[in-house]
Amino acid sequence: MIGRGSLWLPLAMLVLLAGLSFWIERVVQLPANGRQAAESEPEGIMENFDALRTDPAGNPEYRLSARRLKHYSGSKLTEMESPRFVRLDAKAGEITAVAQQATISRDGNEVDLQGSVNVVRAARAGQSAMTLRTARLIVFPERNLLRAPGVIEIRDDILDVRAGAMEYNAERRIIKLTGRVKARYISARK
């Protein structure tokens, strides 16, 4: 009889420890409000986000900032409010894009700017500043490429352009316009 009782005590202790371990694991995984986080809820939120990307030599390539950044663990997407993208290039000149919101792909190679997108190419010697306005702009930082899948307006000191869509290769400095393109050349006044 004593032999049987001594076997039950360690078994009861193991069951109790297993139950306690399970309970602790559940408590640690639950947020403070006591419920599981849904995939539609952000994993992390940052205010006044600002990131700078450099090349291997340490030279700045581009800067990405936002008033608020939300990262979702389920989809691995990142959303931003009031984003600002600045491509820093000594040869091609600085290009700045701002919008109301943006989504960054899971690998970070695509930034989708939406809502009152405004892009400005800074003035350089022999070249005036250029402004582009559109509702949506997709930025591919690694490929030095900008795409506007909808109506765009481009303006500088000598040109006023409207088009159905646009692609801009920043490295080659080539703008490809498609759809209904309407351009007005403004001659220099003498």
C-alpha cells in the first residue's frame, strides 16, 4: 500500500507542473487586455518614424519617414501615415515624394504611396525643379523606379504635361508616359 501511494505523488506533481506550465505560457502570450491579437491588428506601432538607407560605402541612398508606422505580423506588411520618401543621389539630384498613406511590401522593395501624392525633383544647374502630382505612386527603391498607374500631372518651368500613367527611371532619368498624353511647352520669355 505504501508503494502505490509513493508512485501517485510524483505523477500528481508532474500533472500539476504540466498544467501550471500551460497556464503560464497562455498568460505570457496574451496581451494585457486578456485576448488574442487578431491578424488585422498591428504587431507594432511607431510614431515619427525615420529611416535612412545607405550604400555599402556609407553614402545615403534614400530616407523614408512617416508620422505613424504600423507593422502587421500576419501579412508582414507595413502601413504608414503621412509618408515621405527622399531619394538622395548626387548625380541625378534629390527626389522627394509625399502622400497621405503608404504600404511597404514584406521585403521592403516596394513602397505604395496613395492619396494626394506629390513628387518634387530638386532644381539643379541648368535644370528647373519639376513637380509631379498623382493619386497613387509605386516606388521601387532598389530598382530606382517610380510608377504612377493613374492620371498624372507634371510641371516645371518650361513644360506642363498630363497623362494617363507614368513610369520614371531615376537612374537613366527617363520618363515614360502612357494613356492620353497632353503636353504644353512654355517657351522662355526674352
